[in-house]
Amino acid sequence: MKSALHKAAIFVLFTGAGAGILLWLYRRLSKSYALQCAEMGLSDDSCRLWQRLWTDFTSVDFFWLVMVLVAFMWSNVLRAWRWQMLIRPMGYRLRFWSAFYGIMLGYFANLGLPRVGEIVRAGAVARMDHIPIEVTLGTTVTDRILDLLMLGIFLLFGLWLEFDALMQWLMYGFEALFGRLDGMTGLAAGSLLLVIVLTHHQWRKWKLIRTFRQRATKFFRAMLSLRHIERPVRFVMYTLGIWAMYFLMMWFCLLSYEPTHHLGPKEAFVTFDFGALGMIAPFPGGMGSFHFMVMQALKHYGIDEISAFSYSMINFFSVQIFCNVLFGLIALAYFGWKQTKSLTEP
């Protein structure tokens, strides 16, 4: 009961925070849009922001949105192949469809509780393919560490393209997300570490601690499976391909929208970097933070705030909502069907 209440509280907290940022943006831009309409002599009834958003949604080039979907699917196919390569050195066989639908289920779960998707997909795959949870979870962590490494590489390349703009928002983002440790926080952390070191001989004898150490050993062995990858060149190509698809998703979505269709690969790359920084925030699907960061990037390239907000909504709903919800539900149906089939088979 307490666990359920805790999860519900986390869900309400992060969803509320993301929705709050989004609502703040909407209200601020509604006032700005009303002023623009007044200057053009248009009435308030015929000039509302939600009407402008709806018009922008219905006027996009759906060919490019389909291409966004294609790039999204390819990124997940490549990620599933890469996950198979991570698990194989541990002596287990991960089926492709289990890996693919496990990834989609994880994305779907992240829309409800940020960062819980990794646990969900590791647990679903462990149960389906009879792989120890320590192995699936450890390789999932390795998968995310690789993503952080690629994000760093993309940010460095973005810095080379647009040093001033990206550096300004890098500093802002890190301060907003992590804050600054004060002296009391450092003292508390140091005291806790000292207590652990002085008492480790006592608590390491507990059965619970021994069990935890055994599971942690398997967990870190799975994380270190990179050392035993059979085809490292192919593994690197999969990793690069995943992030190339992410970049193409951003660019294709820019091409689908009239005010941004003239932006080229450079502008798309920097906008992708800004959006990725927004996705780091622990809000469902990057709600609010993604919109805010993408708007800053587009404003740097001369896109007005209203159009930048419309673009961020188009991108958010086409990828985070439509793709992740649709294929998340398909993944739920797949795992339910496989579970039912395994129970009915002799």
C-alpha cells in the first residue's frame, strides 16, 4: 500500500511539474498572441492560441511525419539488436521481438513514471526469455550509459557548430537540473560515508547484505559485458545508427512544419541538442522542459515564439504521445499474448 502511494505521489509530482511548465508557457504565449491579434485588428474570439495550434497541427506535411515514424522505428530496431549483443556474452539468448517490445514497453512506462521504464523493460524481458533480472537490468544500465556517452558527443559537436548559444544553455540546464551543493549537504554526505566505512564489518555479515552483494555482482558483470562484445564494429555502428535516427526524427519534423521547413541539418542538430537537454529533466516524456528548450533553439534561428511553441507541440505529440503510446499498447498486448500462450501450452 505504501509503495503504491509512493509511486502515485511521484507520478503526481513529476507530471504536475511538467504540466505546470507547459501551462505557464501556454498562458504566457496566449497573452503575446492576443497582443499580436489586437495589433492586426482581429477579435479575441477569432484569434485564440489553441485555434492557432490546431491550424498548425492540421497543416503539417504528413509525409515528413511518416518519415519521423520510420526513423523512430529504425532507432528501436537498432537498439533491440544492440541489446541482444550486450546479453549474448553473459551466456543467454534474447529474442529480437522480446527486446524490441520490451524497449517499447519501457518508453510507454516512462510516460507515467520517469526513469521507471528501464526497470519495466528489464523485468518484462527477464520473465519472457527466462533471463536473470540482474542480467537484463545490468545491460539496460549499460545501454543508458552508452546513451549518455552519445549525448555528450552530440553536445560537443553542437558546441562546435553553435558555441555561444549552446554553452549558455548548457550552463543554465545544469544549474536548473542539479543545483549547487552547499556546505551542509557536503558535510552530511561525508558523515554518512564515514559511518558506512566504520561499521562495514558488522553490516556485511547480514544475510540481506550478502544477497544484495551477490545480485550486485551479477548486475555489474552484466554492465561490463561490453568487454566481451563479439563484433565491436557492428556494435558501434548500431550505437551511431540509433542516434542518427534521433537526429533525423528532429529534422524530418522540422521539414513537416511550414515556418521551420527551411532549416537545414546544422539547425536541426542544434535544436536536437537543446531538445535532448530538455528530455533529461525527470518529467513524463520531457513534458514542458522539452518544449521550453526547443523553443529557445528555434528562437535563436529567427523562429517566432508562437511558431516555435507549435513546433514543439507537434514534435511532442507525434513522437512522445502517438508513437510511444501506440507501440506501448502493442507491446502490452504482445507480452500479454505471449504470457497467455505459455500458460496454455503443455
